[in-house]
Amino acid sequence: MKILVLNGPNLNFLGIRDRKIYGSEDYKYLTDLIAKKAVELKAEAVCFQSNHEGDLIDRIQEAYSDGTDGIVINPGALTHYSYALYDALGSYDTIPMVEVHISDINSRDEFRRTSVTAPACDRQIVGHGLNGYLEAMEFIAEFYKNK
């Protein structure tokens, strides 16, 4: 099983940006955590981060034909306005997709409470910190276990 983990703008600044909200662990810590979970799930995890909307869309489209079995995505600020990202995620419904947010976006600024990308996903996990990524990977593994 191959899980693509996508991270949008500013997530490469984990551990630097607003530590009270996002914690003190850095992006490498997150990718190591994901890699360990992949081993536990007997899966391959591919992490990709970009501050550019088009790069994320290109990677989602590439996933269509590269053997990806599920997508975990934290679109960052693109969550709130990127209909292009929504369209890319919604282009196919053959694999499970989970939107993840480290913080509880529903209890933050008003603009953060709306996700235009979540409706293209099978599930949204918010406010569980970095563990939200692991929960999303488990969701994808369970999807195939129960299929």
C-alpha cells in the first residue's frame, strides 16, 4: 500500500512558525513519524511539501497513475480558498483521501473555519496535532483491510 502525504504552504516551517499552535517539532520530525507509522502499517509513505498550489495539484494528478493507494493532505492556507486543489482531489474517487489539520481550525479565526477542500475528501481530522497524520494513515489502511 502506498500512501501519499501532501503538505501545503508553510508546513515546512513546523517548529518555527507559531509554536503555540503548531508545536515545537519540525518538519523532519513529522516525516520521520510518518515513516515509522508506514513501517507499522506495512505501507510505503511518500511525503511531499510545497508552498506552491500548482506543485500540489501536479503531485495529486501524478498520484493517479503512480500506484498511490491513498492521500493524506494538509493543504495549509489553501484549505480555505483553493477550488483548484478541490478539483484536483475530486478528480477521482477510487482511493481514500483524508484532510488533516494540526490545529482545530474550527476554533480559530473565522476564515479558517471553512474548508473548500474537505468535501473532496472522505474524512477530515482537525486538532489532533501531528497524530492526526497517523490517524489518517490508519483510516486509509482500514479502508483496504475492510474492502
